[in-house]
Amino acid sequence: MTWDTADLDLDAYLARTGATAEPPSLEALGRLQTAHVRTFPFENLDVLLEQHPGVSLAAVQDKFVRRHRGGYCFEHGTLFHAVLTQLGYDVEPRLARVGDAQASPRTHLVLIVTFDGRRYMSDPGIGIPPLVPIELADGAETETGLWPHQIRVADSEQPGGQAWQLWRKRAGDWEFMHSIDELPVRRVDVEMGHHWTSTAPTTHFRTSLMLNRHGLDPDGTPTLLTVTLDYVAIGRAAGEPERHDYDPDDLQDLAQRAGANLSDDEAKRLAVRVRELRG
């Protein structure tokens, strides 16, 4: 199964994100990634509603661009891969393991972009993503967005070649996010990862509500709106997030605030599902 990047409506994507078609460069990639993650939320709503349309490019761009929704890593990565390919970037998909590399499946999709022999990880589809790419070099960091992120070389060689780790710094402590291997990725691998993530009884995408979106305060301070099963939070680069309870009947308005449009029927069914998961 080949990548169907030629099927992307690039003009519609750029209009949706407010980004511009620039010649490939590290700076242009950063602007494009920032526009992407501030437009499209990270969310698992269709998994909870048991109506996920799949991760083909046609399904993803219809969901993200036309219907003003978001999704998780396989969707973000599929769409952003097509965008970068059409814009002329040297880009390759890679899979990652979230959590313990010896026990976790390869169920996270990232992109590796090369400029003049130097490689950078672009990860627009992790739950709370970095806003710009990070060089694949031990100790490389970015401080854009809500928290600093760092790349590290894994302590030991992983199956599939050199492993790179992504870490983020919260409340003064570094947290491990995922590890990336060097195995080539085909579209069928993305289909398989999505199938497990959206259907396996043990996956947390079926038992938790995830809805995150980057934003900006009027003064330019980065913010993050988060909706979980139990609370709504507004996080800022400095300080603890503000958390509030919410009624599941308010989910349509909350999703709208986070950039995920729901129909009346979807909002009602989601409220029922959230109440079930709350127990």
C-alpha cells in the first residue's frame, strides 16, 4: 500500500490553518507545524462514539479540513505527511512506542524531515505536541509551546536500529514520552496501528476522553485547553493549570471551544458514553 499524498487538497488545508506555501526550510516547517497544532485538536471522540472513519488521507482531510475536527497521531501524521510531501520536503514516517519500549506496541506516528543531512522529528500528533520540529541529536531541545521538549539517544540499541526518545519537562521534572526506531513505515503499518488503538479492549483511547488544543492568550502566552473524563483545564506556560468540573451535557460547547465540531446527535451520544465511563 503506497502513500496517497497526491490526493491532498493543499489549498484547502492552507486555508483552514492560515499557513502559507513556502519553500522548504526549517523555519518554514516550524511555522507550518505551529499552525497545524493550533488549528487541529488532539482528540479520540470518534473512537468513543464507535464511528471512526479510518486513517486514509481522504477520510482524514474530510474530517480535519471540511468538518473542522481533530484526531490522534495516525490522523495528524497522515495529513501532515501529505502536506510536507506536496510542499517538497524530504520527509519519512516513523513509528514510536509510547511508554516502556520492551512492552509497548508501535502505536505512535511521527515524521522525520531532513535538511542538508540533518534530521528533525516533527510530532504534531502526540497528545500535547511540541510546536516546532526538534533535531534528532542527543540533548537537542525546544522551548516553544507549553513545556520544553528534548531528544535523547536511548540507553541501549532497540530492535530496528538506533532509538530516539522524546522527553518533556513539567513542573521541573523530565517525563519520558516515546521512543522512535528506524524501521521504514508503510501505509499498511499505520492502518494496523490505528486498528489496534481504536478497537483493542485494553487501549486507553477506548476508556478515556482526550481533547487537547494549543492556543494563545491575548498577550501571547501559550495556552492549552484540555478536556478529560473528569475535568476541564486551562494550562499556561507558567503556573499550574486551572481545573474545573463539567457536566457531560456541556460537551458540545467544550468541544467547540477546543476546535472539534460535534453534531447534536454526536454530543448527546458522547455525553452518554462519558457518564458510562465515569461509572
